[in-house]
Amino acid sequence: MKQTITHWLESALYSARESGDLNWETMPEFEVEAPRQKEFGDYGTNLALTLAKQARANPRQVAETLIRHLPAESESWREKVEIAGAGFINFTLKAGWAGEIVKTILQAGIQYGQGSSGQNRRVLIEFVSANPTGPLSVGHGRNGILGDMMARILTALGWQVYREFYINDGENSTQIRNFALSILAQFKHLKGEPLQMPEEGYFGDYVMEIAQWIRDTQGDSADEGDPEEVTRRFEEWGKQLMLEEQERDLKEFRIEFDNWFSEQTLHASGAVERSLEVLKEKGATYEHEGALWLRSTAYGDDKDRVLVRANGRPTYVAADVAYHLDKYLRGNEILIDVLGADHHGYIKRMKAVVEALGYEPDSLTIMLYQLVRLFREGQMVRMSKRAGNIITLREVMDEVGVDATRFFFLLRSHDSLLDFDLDLAKQQSDKNPVYYVQYAHARICSILRQAVERGFALPALETTDTHLLQHEAEIQLIKLLGDFPEELALAGEQRAPHRLTIYAQNTARAFHSFYAECRVLGVEPALMNARLCLTQATRQVLKNTLDLMGVTAPEEMERREADEELSS
């Protein structure tokens, strides 16, 4: 309904300009919202206030003009249109309007809410991209859910989405070398030698597990030979095993990638050198003290960045240049990188890189996410038995389940610190947000089953009078259901997947309120059929929302107390 009223207002704007009643050049930004107080109608807009300055007219005069120019098609929907306060326009719709939304939802089914704003354009989302030196942490889990949700949302909005995991395995990776030396030290220790871990080593039990695997599969002679060659072998074994584990954990977390992109390939293929030549041709580099620099300050960065050191070795920035150029050359129009909050300085740097390469800086979005803190019995959980200094994603999934893990990671905006209560995530109560939403879906399925068992055939939409849906609880629920397309669109435009988590909870709350106030089964047949249609529409919207979140929509769940209506 918001979209419909927005369309009416935009039509009124153009009509008023064409007639000479209003002068404006740029379509103003305005809102259409449901007023908190019922006496102000069903929906209101601030359009007249946002347009007044541009139109050089009093907001109330602008509002009066817009009302005169509302399209004729709106007359069959609106009971009255009034001006309130400084110039708000409030719409009161005719009785039964909400029933049309129910019909729209049921006719669209699983497609309800989806859009075409992406116009099949290509977007590449790079996320997780954990170093292949250890298990995935809860931080990687939050990274993963953000990237996966954006991929699901943008796909639903008509984008051609490509998911990519960037493997940080460059030739000069200090982390991977220390990881290999840590495995080698544990390997030698397994053979009876004193344990001599590198200063910047990895100390989790998983390192010993990898060393044991190498000994079991490669034999005790795996550490014999040229030291550099041995280190390289242990690097490959360690990286291979960690990537396999990371991929297994991500699949269980319901995340899969179209491509696992190795940093090594950028160097081996000459892509790094070619990208530097592109920058040189565009005049975006200079040499200083034997090093090659990017003129990144010319593109809004805080300082210029070294691309190639004086010793001839490329920096991480050079690899980033090559990688992002490669993304564009593969036909992607929009890039999204999901990174930890410690990469804040990375934003200006990469925006500068993108512009220096000749692309629009706004075609790159960098989503930074804050830390996750785990709590059990009110105390922060800090250490992992297996991984040492991190809590792994696997441990959380095993303890609370995939549904709860995904849902809880989405409870807050990605730029907010997230406190994850492990005890709450396991509760079967209304205090647990994922349980609350899933139970709403299960309760709906139970109502529909009960209807069939009592001999009430589920109504055909074409013979049901949905205009009977006029109770306040019905209207509030239907308004929320009608908001779903807009919520999905805003989640995509604002890169804010947590909006759907909030929306799911609000919709579940509205359904529970409707169910408490409006009896579904056993009322007058025409009204019962209308409410069964509303119940089915709510189920569809909840399922569509949970599907986008990668969370299951169960048809049965345990409940502490009997369901009043179903037990009557």
C-alpha cells in the first residue's frame, strides 16, 4: 500500500507541474508511513513539507495542490484525504482495502516481495576470506552471514550475484609461513623432539591435529630435505586441510561460494604486474626512494600507498589493486567487500584504488562489521578448547544450532557490537527471538491443519471476501505484510540485512496479537474464510523472510502451554 500511495503522489507531482500549479525540478525525497495515532488515518506523507522550499510555496498550499492532482484511480481506494499540522497529507482508506493486500500475497506466493531493481546487473560479493591458518571464528561467522544475506537479498531484487571467497595465500604471507612452522614444530614433537614453536606461532590443538594427519598420511620422513622445501610442503598441507575444514563448516552454516579465489594466482598469472601498468598509464603512480607509489591522496585517501617496495617485492596493496581490477574485468558492475572493523582505513584506500583504475568509487561498497561477544550464564566466553585464542563458528553451531546462530548474528546492524547470549539462543520460549518467529510459522501451520481436520476446506481465493478483514488487529498485521517488499528493497539499498530480522520479529508479534484477538476457526463461515486467507498470507510472508535469512520455517514445534484455540 505504501508503494501504491507513493505512485499516487508521484503522479500528482507530475500532473501539478504539467498544469503549472507547482514548480519543481528534482523529485524530492519523502516518506509514506502509517501514523501512530489512528485518528490521522491509515497512511501519511511529508511530501508537501519536503517540496515546499523547491516549489516556493507554503507547505499547506502545496498539500492542497497535490490532493487536487491525485490520480482518478486512487478514488476507489481512499475514503478521505486530509491535511494535518504544517502540511502532512493523511490518507484514510475505504473499508476492505487491506483484503486486496492479502490477495496480492497469496497470488504471488514465494515471489511476493521480490523486485527487479537489479535489472540483472552483476554484483560480486567477497566475504569471509579467512586466512587458511585456523578454524573459522565467530567473527568469520558474522562476516559470512552478512555476505550470504546480501547475496540472497540482492538475488531477490533482480541482481546477478556472484559469491567469492578470497584465499589470503600470497607468496609472501607471513601468517602462512608461521602456520607451517608451527605444524612442523608439532610434527617434530610427535616424533619425540622438544617442542620449539616459532615466536609468532599458532598454538591451538588443531595445529597438533594437522601434524598428526601429516605423520599418519606422509610418514615420519615428511620433514626431511631442504628446509625451505619442507616448509613449503607443510604450508600446502596445512592450507589444504584448513580450507577443507572451512568449506565444510560454511556449508553446514548454509553458505556456499561460486569461487574460491587464490591470491597466489594474481602473482603467478602476472595480474599484479598488469594492474600496475594500468595505473602507470593513467598517471596514478610515481617513484620515490626506489619504491613505486600510488597517488592515492589525489583520490581522497589519507596518504599515498606503496605498491612495490624498493627491494622489488609488491605490497598487499598491489595485490588488492590486481584483485579488484580482476573483479571488474570479469564483468561485475558493483563490488561489495565484507570486512572486520579493523579494516576501517581500508575504505578510503580501496575507493582511491577503484577511482585510479578508472571506475566509479561508489561502485565499491565496503561493509565493516563489529565484534561478536559470546555470553554463557552471564559471563563472557573467551577461550576455545580446540582453537586456543578464538571461539570457533563450529562450536557455536554445535551448541545452539544453525538456525539460532544465523538469526542471532543478524539481530543487530553490522556496524554495532553484537552480544550473543548462548543460553538465550537455546531457550524454547518467547524470549528467544528465533524461537518466537519460528513458532509463529508453526502455529499458523497448526491452525491450517486443524481447519482441514475439522472439515473446513482451505478457501479458494477467488470465492473469499477478504474485504471482511476490518478488525484493528487484522489491519495492523496486513499493514506489516504489505511492508515486506519495501523492507526487502531497503535491506538491499542500505546494505542492511538486519532489517529483515527486525521485520520477522514484528510480523510474528503482529500475528500473535491478531490470533489473540480474532478467532479464526468456528466463526461465521465467510469471516472464517477471510481469516484463513490472512493466516495463509502471513505464513507465506514469514516463510519468504526466513528463507531469505537462511533460517528454516518449521511446521511443528514444541510449546510450553496448550494453544487455546486449537485445544478448544
